[in-house]
Amino acid sequence: MGGVKQYWAIVLTLIWCLSPGPSVGESLTDLRGPVAIRNQFPLTTAHLSILPQTASVLPSGAANLSLSSVWSNSFVERDSIVVDSESLELRPRVRLGMGSGIEGTLELPFFWSGGGVLDRPIDWWHRAWGFPRGGRDSWPDDSYEVSGITEAGQPFDLKQSGLRLGNIVVGTKIALKDDGGSAYSALAELSLPKVSPGYGHQGVDINLGLLWSRGFSWAAFHSGVSVFWVGADEYQGIPLSTVHGEGFLSVEKPVTSRVSLLGTITAASKTVTDIAGFPEYALYLDVGARIGIDTNRWLVLACRENPAPHDATTDVSFLLSFEQALK
């Protein structure tokens, strides 16, 4: 299955890069950045993770509002862990240009998890294309189970969350350079503790990162690297890495005056510890499009897949996002 995914990823990338479209003109002014989606894997989604974004900072007084919904399905079956879950994330996000090359952000995410409805369509897709079924045929469709045992012999069991408020995320982005054609910026984010028990974490998660964007005549590139400090070494019995790294590389290619194609590769080092056989990294591929409704509103449609490894990543995510420039 991994070989098929890699083949199609190469083919689609070549078609994408060679396809005609309006010139970017080596300017970042009219570009909006990558598909904005955080890690949706059930064992770690309650904690802070990287959000692909442009390095450009909003000018003073400018504001942007986005509302994204992410529908995800995950399945892992190992001796030490079982993940059979579907989730929905709703994430309002506000960006505000504060002047002097500084931008502030605020996110108020909502989460739901349960058995869902995607198990049967995904299993049909795997069978139709001859892909391995990954053990899905041994579990009832649309069931929910997120449980396992640590190397110390301690069991864990995440219950269905229903619809819950997640942790508030505040952030700032500081421009280090922005000449219209390329931009560098520093990023800092805090995921704040929950004020009440339930879904989410009780400590403070910290993200410190660097972002880079560059416009070329045919496309624009965006990239970023971050170091994360997690405020607790476990979440509901799941042992966590208190420090880990993440990064992304994204391509944004205009194909008409209102439509841009988007592609992103996101990688993360090991986020969960002391679970036998848990992989050292996670890798995701996002493919989507941004459609301009008018000069101040955009719609983003995207799909996230997991090229590797399949036993530590969400199988598939579908994103629908609305963006509005307020000023």
C-alpha cells in the first residue's frame, strides 16, 4: 500500500508542478498559505501540534477569521494498542495584525469522538483497490475502542468524548523579514490548561518555531519547524514525550485567478513513549484546493493521508474550512 501511495504522490506532484496557471510573480501578497490542520491521531490530538501556515504577518489593523472542520478516521491494531475511532474537530481561529511586524492568534477548538460512519466506506475502498485491510475486517463497523497497555503494564482506555471544548490556543508570530517575495518569522504558541475536567490537558503546552515562505514565478513554498514542550508526561494513562519536534513543507500553486492547489508534507518525531512497537515518527500528506468566493472570502477543501507509519497515524482526514478577511 505504501508503494502505491508513493507512486501516486510522485505522479500528482509532477502533474501539479507542470500544470499551467497564473504567475505568482515571486510575490506572497495574494497567497494564503498551506492547508491548516493539526494532528488528529486520538492518542495525541488533545495536545498542541504543528499548524502549517505562511510566514507572512498581517499588517497593522488587518484581521482574518477562519472556521475549519476536520473529519477523521483512525484504525490501529497491535498487541499493545487498539485504536478504532472517528473524530470531528471544529476550530474557530482569529488572526490579528498588531503592528510592528507582530500578529496575534486565538483558537477555540471543539472535539467529538466516537464510532462514526466511515469504517465501511474505507474498508470498501481498500478492497476495491486491493489495499491491505489493516485488520478492519476483524472489528465491527463503526465501533469505538482506544485502549492499550504500556511497557510498565499499566492499561489505558480513552472513552468517547462526545462534543467537548478543547484547550484554548493563543499565539504570536513575529516577522523577521518580509520583502514581498520571501518571508521569515518566529512563532510562539501556548495551549492553555482546561478550567474544568473532561477532554483536553491540564498543563501548558508550548510551541516555539520558525516559518519561511518564498514566492517563485510558478508557485510558492511554505515551511516551518517547531519544538514542543508538553506540560504533562501522560494523558489519561498514555505516556507522552515531554519534548518533540515537528515540521512541514508546503507548495501553493495558483491554477486560476481564484483557485490554488495546495500540498503539504508534515512530519513529527515520537510523541508517545513506553508503548511497545510505537513508531519513532509520524508522516502525513495533505492535498487540497483554496477557492476564492470573492476578494475577501475563501473556501478550502482538503484530504490528509498517512504515507507511513500506519500504526501511529490517522488513516484519513477530510477538511472543510471557511476564511474571511475582516479588514
